[in-house]
Amino acid sequence: MRMGEDAALVITWRRQGLPASPVVLCSDTGRTLQEAFSGIAGMLEAQDIAIRIEEEDGAMAILFNGRPFEEIVPLYVPKTCSLCGSCEGSTAACTGQRRYEGIPESVLRLAARRAAGL
């Protein structure tokens, strides 16, 4: 992966609890998000598109050049509920943050291609 500052596409996976990574599986391939992002990087780099993948601590989000991927590809809508991981299951303490479940890798790839201008 090209890690330069001039990346045409920056994918940011924001989640609480760094450095521990929750296991999020893609519903259509069964691969983890990290594996899917690696595959996306290879796909775009083969087309001479520089990419950088970042992981940050914070409220759950998958961003493509700073935009939530569900805005780029409105086919997938993240869930919000009392079990989003930010409130330990307490309905009274729920923050209503995004919770991603069963994200199809094909949707992530489509979002990456759109965000990269393809």
C-alpha cells in the first residue's frame, strides 16, 4: 500500500477500543474488514490510484475521504441500537452511534471506486 500523504483515497475505520479490533465480517465474502480493505487497496493500486488506510479511535464509522460510506453508496444503512458497543448494552445510556453488521464487501468496493472517482 502506498502510504504517502498524497493518497487519492483515504479509507478511515473509526471505532472505539483501539488497539483491540472488533471482528466485523463482510456478509458476502466472510472476510474481515481489514482483509476487505487490503483487497480494495490492491484493486485500486492496480489502477495507479494511491490509497491510505487508517484506523482511529472514536465513534464507529467507515469513511472514504472523510465521507461516511453509506452516503457514497446508500445501499447499506448502518444500524443504531442500544447494543452499539458504546454503552455496554444499557438502553438508558445508548448513544445511538453507528453499528455495522454484515457489510457486503461488494458495497465497500463500490464506495471505494466512487470515492476514487471511478
